[in-house]
Amino acid sequence: ALAEDCPQWGRFEVAFTNTKSYADPYRDVSLEATFTRPDGSSVKFWGFYDGRQTWRLRFMPDQPGVWRYQAAFSDGTPGGSGRFNCVKADLPGPIVVHRPNPVWFGRRDGDAVLVRGLHVGDRFFAANWSAAARTSFLDWAQAHGYNMLSCASHYLNRNAKGRGRGWDTPKLWPLDAAEFARLEGMLDELARRNLIVYPFAGFFGRDSNFPRDSADQLLFIRYTYARLGAYPNLLLNVAGPEPLLPEAPFLKREEVNRLGAAIQAVNVFGKPLSVHNRTGNDEFRDEPWLTYGTLQGPKTVNRAWLGRELLASHHAEKPLLAQETLWAGNTYHIRAIGRDYSDDDLRKNTFVIHFSAAALVFADNDGDSSSGFSGSLDPKDARPARHEAVKRAWDLCAALPFGHLKPRPDLVQGNHAHCLALEGYEYLVYLEKSEPVSVKIKHGPYRVTWHDTRRPYAKHDGGLTSDGQKLSPPTGGDDWILQLTRPRGQVIRERQGRVAFEAEDGQGDWRVIPAPGGAAVQDPGKGAMRYEIEFTLPGNYYVFLFAKQGPAGGGAENDAALTLNGERLYGSDHTTRPEGMRVHGDWQWTFLPKGPGGHTPEAIRNRPVYFRVPAPGRYVLEIKHRSANFAVDKVLMKLNDPTPPGG
């Protein structure tokens, strides 16, 4: 029989009893398992000892359908087997590197995420900080828009005066199942609230009781991942704060690399992994085990320098966390800039950090990182103007498209302009001063929109520009956001029996992603794209899509449904009516039919498809959801010509 349904991205858990006596059940035996997905692929994972005679398997299924598992103990003791049904649910996918555009964080199979981080001190996971106070703080944080917490004493207590000393946080080493259960009770609350967690101290935290022996370190990593890996809201961090701090290092560079590789080796769920760096450039940026950067600084109100330094540490295929880059009231920031940040500084720096494609973790201090509201976590200690200034900038950033854009400082002139763009499609420019700006654009014209950064975020229509030169913001403002958008949804015209257009130029619900030729659209698992086409010549128009099957261009075939004025395609036998088209692998021209139903007849399976256009006029081409993540860059239709492009 099936176990209880488990939601996709939820946690499946099963317990096993082992009556054998072990001197050290954490070391003497392990519970090894194989999970088989509905599509037949398998995942090896492992369980954990949970006290007395109980071992558990905890797993996060990524695919709807019936899963099977087989488990046994490493000493030959039987474990058990079973199956469960994974069902689609409204749970967000786990926090990951955003596959379509990896300079951002995202949700697995979802959109990019605008991280709104808040650093909290060492008390958050402490038993001697009341549950009521914790709830009050979390309610406040979510009401103010925060979606990520940077937690200091997590996983291990930072046992230093004025920091973690005195806080009864879970004591995870030596391994203790009951202490992990204490931690999980609080992590469960954060998961229910969809709050992302950045473990500031990581697996191996400064001033904490982490294992020093390499075998113990691997045991600690493996056990911790067995228990926490299935939490969808956790980022991973090797160590922090600043393990290589020159005046007080606690790890060597080679140790960080060894431990990072060890964590990545067990990272079955693909959780993002980093290390907390000392102030300066990210010296681990190009390490293969690191999948997102963590940057401390620069601490400055020189925003031109801020943008340059963030971009210097931003790997082109990895997100960047600006962890200690904008901490109001922090002693070290005040020392660096000669004063505290004003509210205008907070707003403007937040924009520059976002326009550098970095994820900001803000803090409200009154001294070091364990002080002020970030230390007490009592909402009455918060300085509202600080949080409001940052939130105001975040709210506007969230209202604008960004997930398909990359930092492009080369496309604008001047020290006061910061640019995110998908060249040839859309441009966003943050101007920290109200002055004219020139943008290097392709394939104009573009619609010009000015966004006032002050509430209520008034928008000003700037008309059209064909060259992007000397664009002046409206009068009366301080800092502005310029948005240049290529008009979409215009009528596409057939010319001499040929229709060619960019897939992103239609109207619809699919997300825009970067592609080899500029931009593309990808099916997020819902909605449609619509294109109005004017035909002058009737006949059979063969359809070709420059497409790929999914985020990484690998795996099984993927497909989308196509209609023209509601009519389906024709197969090469001129009788069969396929429901859509399919593709396998990375970007390529496809002409292959899909269907009808679950099986495409062999007679037409590998031959081109076409639409019938019975008479001149305007028709609506619609590409609908069939399989999620089908991506299309270009569309080509040729009258009575089944020859594929390049063929």
C-alpha cells in the first residue's frame, strides 16, 4: 500500500527500528537507501540515527508520481522498503541557483527570487529566548517584507563574550539526536513561513565546538545533511565568519576547499553552497564546489565604487550574497565611511546592490553584528526609518522585471548609472543622480519609462527612443530608474511566404530568459504565448521552433501545444493532427510533432509539421503549456517548404 501522500518539495519521512546494540550508533552503522523516481531514475541517500533504536530517512521528492525506496543497514541488518505518492502542491520549490539566469537566486522550476535578507544575532535558536518573543520577531520581519534570515549561531554556537556565550543554542557536536531535534523544531517554523535561512557560521563556525579531526568532520557533514538536506529553505555555508581573517584565522584555505568539496559531495538536493569571506574580493569565487558567493563589503557610500567591487566578485554563473555590505549602525561601517548611513544612503545603496545582481542582507545594529535590533530581535528596538528606506527600494525592484537581466555596466556611461539588461530586449538603469544618461541599445525602438524612487513610485512615460542617447529624467526628482522595453504584441507580417519572429515578442505568461540570440521565453507550467500574424498568401506553412527542452537543455523530451486560430497542426501524412511540437536537448531547430495523445505515430514522428492557412488575413498563433520548462527563442514558418533551417 502507498504511504500517505507527500507534496512535491515537501518532506517524506519514514522510521526504522534496529534492535541491535551498538557502542556508538552514530559511527558503527549507517542506514543506506535508494529512492526510485516515477521516471525510473534513482537517487542514493542515507538515513540518520534518531535515538534509542530508531533510525530515520528524510527525503525531499522533486517529481510527482509514485516513488519507491529500499533501505538497509551497512552491517547487513534489514531496513525496509516501501513507496509513496508525490503530489503537486503549492509549496515553493527549494531555494537554488536560478537555472535560466544563474546570477540570481531562484526557486527550483520557478522564478528568480528577490532576496530581502535580515541579519540576526546569536539568540535566534536559543532555548532561553522565549518562543513568544521568537514569534513576535518573525511576525514583525515578515510584515516588513523580509524573506531571508542570516542566523549567527547556526549550526553551532559562537561561544564568545557579547556574541553567542550564554545562549542555549542546540549543541550539535558531539552528535546528539535530541539537540538536532531542538534545532529542527525552530527550522520547521521558518520552513512553514517560507523564510530562507543563511547559516552565518556554517558547518564550522568561529568560536564554536566543531570537529577538528577530518573523519569527524565528514561524519558531522553527512549526519547534518541527512537531517537538514530536505529543508527547502536552507542555504549552505562551509564556515564563518571569516575563517581566513588575517589577524585571527581559524581555518586554512586548503581546509576550506577540502570541506567545501566534502559538503558538495553529499549535496544530493543541490543546495547552494558558499563560505563567509573576509572583507575584500571573493577569493573562493572560482572554486568548483562554491555555487554562490558571499561578500563582506565594500562598506561605502561611494556607489560607483560599490558597484565596481560587487561586480568584480560576481561570477557570471553564480549568485552573490552581499552579507556585510549595508549594515546600519555597525561600528565597522561607520569607521569605514566616517559616519553612519543616512536613510537616503540606505535606499541608494540598496538599489546599487540590486543593480549589481547581488542579494542584500541588511542589519540594524548599534555596535557590532550582535548589537542593536539585530541582536535583541525585539521589534521595539528596531529603527523603523532604516527598515523603511531599504524596503522602499526593494518594493520598487520587486515591481520591475529582473530575473532575465544581467549586470551590464558597459552599456551605460557615467559613474552614477548602474545597468541591468538583456541586450536587444530590455534595459533597466538606476541613476543615483538626476542627470541625462545614454544607453547602448540594439534593435530599437524602445519604450521609455521613468520610475520615481520615492513613494508612491510614480511612473513617467518618456515616449520612444531609437538610439538610447541623452535620455533625461523628469524634473523634480533625486534618483531614478530608467526602463527601456522593446514593444511587444505588435502584428507580425508574412513576407513572400515567410514568417520569422522572436518568441519573446508575443503576449503571454511565459517567463523571459536569456538565450544564445538574446532572449527567449520559457513555459513555467501555466499560461500561453500569443502572436497575431497577418498572412497575404494562403497555403501550408511549415513550422520550425528554435527551442530547448528545459532549464539545462538535458533530460527527457519536452513539448508544447500549438494552435493557429484554434486549429491544430498537421502531420506529414496530411491527416494526423498533432497537439504540439517536441524537442530534446539544448538549443536547436525543431520541427517534430507531439501526439495526438500520449503516442506520436511513427509515420509522422520524425517529419515536419505545418499549419493550413486557407485564406489571407490575420491569425492568432498560440503556444500553450503542455510540459513545463519548454523554451522557445525563435519561430519560423515557411510556405510549402518543409526544409529545416540550415538543412
